Amino acid sequence: MAIIQCENITHYYGNRLIYKNISFEVKRGKILGLLGKNGTGKTTIINILTGYLKPRSGVCRILGEEMEHLSPAAKSRIGLLLEGHIQHSYFNIEQIEKFYSQFFPNWKREAYYELLKKLQVAPTQKISTMSCGQRSQIALGLLFAQDPELLILDDFSMGLDPGYRRLFVEYLREYTTAENKTVFLTSHIIQDMELLIDDCIVMDYGRLLLHEPTARITKNFRRFRFQATATPPQTPVLWNTEKVGHTWETYSFAPAEEVRRELTSAGGEVSRFVEEKLSLEDAFIGLTGKY
Amino acid sequence: MKYKNIIRSCIIAATTLALLWAIPSLVSTATYSSQNHPFVYFSSVVKQFCFRKTIGKQTQRYDAAGQEYTESQFDSIMPMMYYRQLALNGLMPDSINGAAVTPQIIRSNSFIFRYRPSEMSQPHIGLYVLLESMSGRANLQSPGDAFRFKDKIEFIDILANTVDREKSELYEKELNKRGYTFPTQWAFGDFSTQKSFDEGYFALDASGQFFHMKQVSGKPFIRNTKVGDSISIAHFSMLNVSNKRFYGFVFDNQGYMYILESPSYKLRKLDLPPLSLHGDDVLIMGNMFYWTVTVTTEEGKKYFALNNETLQKVDEYLLDNKTNRWDKVSSWLFPAYITLSDNSSRFVQPKVHFTALTAFALNIAIALIFAIFARKKVNVAFHAVYILVTGVAGLIAVLITPDFK
Amino acid sequence: MNAIIYKEWIKTRRFVLLLGVLFAALITYIFLWSGQMMEASGAVIIWETIIGKDMRLVGYIKYLPPAAGILLAIVQFAPEMQSKRLKLTLHLPVNEGKMMCGMLGYGFTVLLALFSLSCAILMLGLSVRYAHEIVMANFWVSLPWFAGGLFTYLLGSWTCLEPVWKQRIFNAVTAACLVATLYTDQMSGAYATYLPYMLALLAVCFFFSLYSTARFKDGVQ
């Protein structure tokens, strides 16, 4: 069953097209990463999903309800992390827990304090005086205590140093695998993502580039370096073919023989043909290009 | 959110109302121009209205017949007005119209009285001060107490801020004896101490009887004037003139004006057409020969000269208001506008004023422009009709209130 | 609902306390000033000036309530608009209209309580040296000023919650026009006849902020 369903979302800011007719689904129990370069509209998708932006057309459903009119019951089943781990910063650690606990009948107080134990903060410290990393732990702790079915995390890696980022990823991984949780997250830092996400949606300007299981990408998507006598042809099989110094690069999901066949299909010779396995980050660059 | 369209309508309505008040009051301030009516006074020498008008630095002096005067000539035909100047120049005549005059005689018979319609409609604190009427001193003295006079009479000692039971009972008893019925409808007096005598208060009681109450030698003096038997009293304005000919002016509900003679409580009607008590301003400049009465109405100023003895009209003169800039501007800009206060009342109360149908031309124009240029996603027809009715204010309200996608 | 009040209280408690101190200071000043005036001129002159010339005793308080209203609106809603924290608030499992009404109701109640208390203390204090007619005249003269504070709060919130800057300016201008109706200098008691209009406007203005919230939810920029 799909937890998130988006159909034919089209949105403009003024006259600038953000995307046209994009559709996707997220299945229960999956961790889905929405990846894209800056300005491809990742936060816009989150805003539309959570009902804070009305798209020009199209509809999203979360837990079967339309995003604009989420019922309080549905909202209590959705955990939301805003970009930059924004929280009500006038609260201190105890106050914010006390505040949120009153809205959720199944509030797990221990989960929150468990996570904060390792932080070097006093329970009366105000959130506004904390570092971004510490705030990310507060926000995560609150989400764990809320124990929602669906977590929507907007650019959780923003502002975190590698330690906290890794910490965040590990906690999240542990949490979601233990219980059948669904996560929808965006990030522009791809490192660490391999450990976390089951499915990838890769955004490009104005469109949805790809929606695939992460494993299929890391397993099948390869980089090929070669030298060629003629400019290689543009075919649907080859991604972002370009010349780096004297050597050409191209990326493809296809096996080596097929790539080679494609490259020579328009005539010309290919030599020094090398196949390379890719990390998710390299794959991301291969998919979206460097620019 | 469910009710956003209703709330949006409320915002537009409230904005429109606020602008229907704010824009015209700004425009009215910006277009303010005084009527620049001349000063008018009835001459007891040439026996006609005389005028002094200043335009820029030029002052014109002339009479109703068109005869022009120099400044000193003007002084001499208006001795009742300029007697101090005449006395200073040694030009004061010994007698005028066969009556001996001195500055003292003129002064003791002259008065200026002013009635504003807001007197009839203004908040009153509900406390009064009753002076001793003849203290025997040049200036009167404050009694050190104040009294309330609505449902009962109660004197309050100011220093102690407590009720003076003894004095209150004394007055209560006397009022009852004279047949006064509480609650008081209204009472009017003047407790300024810059005068040599005080006539206390005149009050309309619950049964429409008109009473005089003052304090003489520390004792209450209360009389039913019986004026309430002959006319239905709308208002009374006290005026202390040194010749003590009358207590003040009584207005009846038909708009006629009377003087209440002293000490007989007899009414003498002024030979004036009925006034609109809620709209007209009255200014009376009286002297020992003639009273110059100026009635300011919406249309203009009416001047009447009354004989001091008989209060019969001897002359009248009319000056129409020129259409001023505000009238012109408003009749093209606003078919209707709102004021919160005007000169007929000192209470704040929104009032809708209608100017002229010509202003609907503008409304039609802007409604059409709106209908043509408005984006189609809003309910154009409804908004255009709204703008047609409410004009500029409605247009601004619609334009500055964002609509929904 | 308790949680909403709790949040608003944590957010504004310092400012509310400051307001309390400011009002207390001003009321003290008014009493000192009126006492000194009595000493200097004598009670009789003061009473007669009040009766004859409509002198006010509470004039100093005139602009404090509207300032308090605007500032409370800012203290309460500026943090919500900063980094769009309002999203967190609206994402809580409570009906959004109810949530906003709860937040506004908190501020409105705080101001109403502060104003009522201040007014009551002022009137009680004045009644020591002045007849109740004089006390009432001062009550009536201060009523539109206190009401002005409630208006600036509601309209200030409406303006603060509006997501678009240009629109905020329009809202502020409209708000200024509406509040100005309460500050046309008039005799004490002149506003008695305006009271029903004022209450009706106040009731309507309460819901203006919901419109800004709806615009926020639609992501208008």
C-alpha cells in the first residue's frame, strides 16, 4: 500500500516552471531519498506533500488523505522535520518535550531522553543557545517520541558536521528497520545515503529523472572511460557523455558490451575502454551531471 | 481553512468602511477652504447691515446699500461695536438715537451669545457646582462642593469626597416643596466665578416643568418658572448680562427662540423663523438698540436685525454659501462617505452622508475598468458590483485584499 | 488547548511581565501626578476644572495599550514566522483554525486581563479622591484607548502572520485606519455611542488572522 501518492504535480513560481506533471509513490516500510542538486525543488515537494504549498495542479495523498486537508489524526501519524532542524527555540529541553507530549497519546518520553543522554546539555538549556548538531538531536528525539508511521525529513544533513550526520543516519536506520516505518527525506549531501535509503528519486530541473531502488543504482550504474576517434553518439542508454582532458566519460545502466556497441554504432573507433563501479555519490553525479 | 471566503469578505468590508471614513476626511482636510463670509453687524446709526470683508491684505467696509467706508468712518457708524476705539480717539458721541451713551452703558447692555447644535447632544459628566448668587464680592467664590442632580440632589464635599447630608436634605426638601419631580431631564448653568452674580441653574424636571434653582444667602431658592406650561422646552442656554434683563435663551421643540426675562420668568419670543436645533449655529451680538442675529445653516448665513426692546425683526440679509472645493471634489469622488463626528453632536457615531449622483459616474468608470482588467479567477461580476456601490474605497479594499488561487 | 497556552506563555512570559511592570509604573505615575496636582492647586480647583473643562486624569495611559497590543502580536507571532516555524505549529494534530484561535485567544485574554486590571486599579484609586461621576468619565475616556490595544493586537497579528511583505504593508495601513477611529480626540464619554460598532468590529477583526494563516498554508510568496 502506498503511504504517499503524488499525481501529476505541476508547479510554477510566478512564470518559472518548477516541474510539470510529476508523479510518484512511496510504499510502506521504505526509506525514500529525494535527491537533487540545489534549486531542483526538493523543499517544494516537501511543502506540497505536507500541505504548505498549493501546487498549480495535481494532487498528493498522504496516508490516503489529501495533503491540503490532513486531519489531525493523520497529522499525528506523520513526523515532520523542517529544513535546518528548526524548532520552537524559546523552549528548553524539558519544556519542549512537555509541550509536544500533550498532543500525542502514544508519546514515548524515554525515546526522547534516551537520545539526549549523550548530549552535553543541561535539561534547562534553551534550544536557541544550542548548536545545529545538538538541535538535530532534539528534533530527532522529538520525532522518535512521537513515533509516527511516516517521517518527512527536509534536508536533515544541512548544517551537520560529519559526526552528527552519521549519528543521525545511524539512529534513523536503526529506528526504521526495527519498526515498519516509512521515511521520505531529501538531502543534497549524498554521502552516508547508501547506508540509509532503499529507494531513490533523483530530481533534475523541472522533472523527475529517476525513481529506482538504491541497490539497483549502485549495482548496475557504471562509469565508462574510453578514448574515441569520433564524438560518441547521444543515445538513451548513455548518461552525460563528456570529454575530460583526452579521455571520454559516459555512464550507463547497461552492461559493458552493450555500451561499447552503442558507442561504435555511429562509426568511429573506441579504445582503452574501462568499466568502473560507483558509489551512490558518483552515481548521482553521473545521473545529474556536474553542472 | 473552511471560512476563508467569509473572512475575506469581512476584511474587504471592514477595509471599505475604514476607507469610506479615512479617505474623505483626508481629502476634506486637503481641500479645506473657508467660506470667507464678511463680518456683518447692524449699524444703529445708518440702520442697515454693514460689512467688513478682508481679501488678502485688502479690507473692504461697506453697507447693504453698497456705500463704502473708510476705517474711521466705519468706526463711527458702528459705535456699539467700536465704542472703545471711539472713546480712545475722543470721538464718542454723547447720545445715539436720542439715548445717552457712555462706554459703561454700552458695555452693560451688550452681550454675545452663541448656540451650537452640539450643545443638545453631548456627554455630560453629571456633576454641577452651585455658587452663592450674591457673595458681595467682585468675583464669586467656589463653594467647595459639587452636586449630582439626576435621580436626587446630592451635594458632595470636595475635600472629603463624601456626601454633605445636611445640605443635600435641605435642597431635597425645598425641591419637593416646590413640586420638582425627579429624575432631572437636564440642567444648565454657568459656574464660572469671573462675574459679580450667579443665577444658579435652570432644570427641566421629569414632568417637563422648568425650574430655577440658586443659592441665596446660603439657602436654596427654587421656583417653578411655569414656562413648561406654555411651550415644550427643548433647550436652555444661560447668559449673564450685566443689565440682568433676562436669564438666558429658551429654545422650544419647534425651533423658536425666547428670552426668559428676569426676574418675572416671562418668555419673550424672538422674531426669527424657526431654527433647526440640530443643524444651525446661532450667534447673537446684542446691544442697547439692535441685536444682530447670525444663523449659520448648511446653505449659508442668514442675518437678522432685531429691535432690542420689542425683539421684532427690523431687517434681514442672506448670504449663500459658495460651493466650496470640498463640495465640488466630493460630489465627483464620493457618492457617499462616513463621518464619525460632526457639528450636530459631540458623540462619536458613524454617519453616512450622500453627496451627489454625479459621483456615480466615477464608480461606474472604475467598476468597468475593474471588470475589464481583473484577472478572471476572481468573481469579477460580484466585485464589480461591489465597487460600483462603494466606489474608490471599495476598489482599494478589493485591490489590497489578496484573493485565493 | 493547555499545551497551546503553555507554549504561548513560555514564549511571551518575559514580555507579559514587562508589560505588567510598565502598566504598574504608569499607573503609579498617574496617581503621583494627580496627587501632586491636588496638593498644588487644591482639590476644589481640580474638581471644577474636571466638571467645567473636561480635564482628564488618565491621559498618560493613552498610547500604552495600543503599543502593548502591537508588541505582544510581534512577540507572539514573529518567532512563528521566522524560519516558518508556524509549519510546526500547524502540523500538530489539532484543527488549524482551532490552533490559531487558541493562540490569538491567549494573547487577547492576556491583554484583556491586563487592561481590565489596570483600569480597575486606576478607577479604584481615583475613587478615593473623586466622585464616581468623575471616575466614570475617566473610565469612558480610557475605554477606547484600551479597546485600541485589543485592536492593535488583533490587527498586528493579522499583519505579522501575513506571509508576503507587500501585503503586510497594506494590512498595516488598513489596521492604522481602523485603530485611528478610536483616537479622534473627543470629550469624555463621546465614544459611548460608538461602543456597539467597536465591539462588532473587534469581533470581526479577531478572525482576520485566520486569513493570513490560510495564505501561509497555501504557500503564497
